[in-house]
Amino acid sequence: MPDIGSLRLPARVHFGYGTRAQLPEIVRVHGRRVLAVVDPFLTGTPFLAETTGALSAAGAEVRVYSDITPELPVGTLDAAGAIARDYGADVVLAIGGGSALDAAKLIALLSAHDGPLSRYYGENLVPGPVVPIVAVPTTAGTGSEVTPVAVVSDPDRELKVGISSPFLVPAAAVVDPELTLGSPATVTAYSGIDALVHAVESYTARPLDFAWSAPLPVFTGRNALIEPIALQAARHLGPWLEVAVREPADRQARQEVALGALLGGVAFGSTGTHLCHALQYPIGALTKTPHGLGTGLMLPYVLDALRADGEVAERIATLGAAMEGIPAGEASAARTIARVVEINRAIGVPATLAEIGVERDQLPRIADLALVSKRLVAIAPIEPSHDALLDILEHAYEGAVA
């Protein structure tokens, strides 16, 4: 298949210490009435007071909404959308971790289009532009500030549900590593390893066969424009994630991990993710464990299965060379996998499914549920049969990496 590529990104992306000072200028472009959707832990903090004060001084009217419920139950977001419509926001300012940013995307959607939110489950079902979103992450991992997807929980469904549309890509992203300095070690670890998974799954994705004359899928699979970005994400995360977890005040480590997470978001926002994520959704639902813990735990076992394909093994080796900063001739798929295991051990990601409470007799059901995530398994570089997924899960249960 010839190289093809597609990118959907915010019109403005700012990265680096101090970039949050740009917020009044960025927000002003979209209007005066600002709905700030923020993580509850930020309420009452100097940072939030500083941000809202700067916006007010620039002539904006700011309303803060912080009733963000973990796991984003769909009913709470439908209610939040009604609040946003009544307020008449010109722009939604999203500040916080991945859940807050996803909530803001969906509130912006419901501010512009009728609910309920369930109308938009799936891909390319959002009918048009949403209220402009300015995204400011306070954790380094999800990449939601640059992606076209948001994930919610629906009590009528066994797994979380994604809403994917180019219209959900924020209008602007401001990534200031200063805001990650207070993140707890576990948040840094699990969000950071998830960012590495984004880079790895983007680089190893299967290319999709689609026609340019038809509406494009939201996620394209392997993408010629994304490959160097995914590798660059790995270059920043591989050497620095352990340092950021071990030494949380290290400003360079925070900067490197934040940049790697941003680039990982750019990468998977175009290509999509595959097996680690497909398997994590049922694992997370079953064990109530964090998303990044699950994707990070599964990463070495998924890579071990993928390297049976010679071409994919070469790509895994290339990723390892980027992560370690070594010449390509010294890299191998086995060395890459060993390095991932080493990172997981160093930052506290559990090594086996048994450690997080999964029972062996639950593995077939997990494999069944993973296959439900058709968008994810479609871009896996191996045939994602039930038996193939069950084999990966068996190895992850036993802690067996060849």
C-alpha cells in the first residue's frame, strides 16, 4: 500500500513552561462567554483563581463547572450539556485530566446539538461543529487535548463507549508542564505509560484501505504523516518516564513526559489505537483499575504476540531504538519488550492480570468483550481472533513474556 497520511489537529497548539499565559488571547478569539469545565480538585487552587482572573481582566465572563464525576456517566453529561446551553457559552475552556477534557468535549457537543448523548455513540455521527474547545491538560498521558474522541460510561452497556468525530478536536491546546508538577506518582506513572502505548500502537497499526472519494474514517490506521511523530513521542517518554515518577519535582523530566504525551496524542488521534486498548476496556470494567494501568500492563504481552510477524517485529525494534536512543543495528523486538517490562517494573505497573484480581476463568469473556471494540481490533497488525486474544491474556495472567 502506498504511503498516505491524514492529520486533524487543533488550529493552535502551544507547549512549554509558561504557555498558559496565552489563554486570555486564545479564548478571546472565540468570544466573551466562557464555560470553564475543570477537575473538582482544581477548585479553590491558586492556578484556577489566576486563570479565571486573567480571563476576567481581559473582558471575559467566566462560569466554572466542576461537577465532573469519575468514569463520566452519560446521564451527568446530558445534564451538564443542558446547563451549558442555558448559559450560552461562546467557548468551553477544559482544564484537568483526561476525564475533565473528555467531559468538556461532550458538553461542547451538547451545547451545539440536541441530546441525548447516546445519539452520537460511534464514529462520524456528530453532525457539525461544536462550541470551540480550548484544552489545558494537567496530567501527561491521555492526549485528549489534541484528539477527536471522548469516552463515557453508560449503565446500559457493559463497556465504556466512545464518541469519535473530527468536530471534537479542540480549537486550541495549551500544554504547560508546570501544571503536571503536582501530579501524584501513580497518576504520572499510569498516564505516562498510556502515552507510551499510544505511540507504540500508532506506529504498529495496520494501514486501513479506504477511498479518498468517500467520507474518511476518524482513525486511519498506519499513517505516513504520523510515523515520525510516534517515534518522537517514544524518544521523549522512554528515557524520562521513570525519572518523572521517581523525582516528581524534576522540571526537565516533567517537560519531556508532557511533550511525549502530547506527541502520542497527536499520533493516535489520527491513527487510532489497537489491542492494548481493546483488552483494557473489559479488564478495567472488571477490576475497576485505572485505564493506563491496564494498557501499560498489557503492552509487553501484546508486543510479544505482534513480533511473530516479521515486519511488525522490525517496527517494534525501531520503537525500541527510539526509546533507548541506540543505533538501529543494536535494537531488536526482544530488547524493546524487555525495556517495556523494565519501565513498568520501575514505575509500579503490575506485571500480571492475576495481581489485579482477574481470575483465569474470566479470560475467555475478556477476549469476547475485546472483540466488541471493532474500531480498535480493526487496526491491529495481526488477525484479532478470539484465540489470538485469549493467548495474549493467558500470557498476561501468567506473566510469561518469551
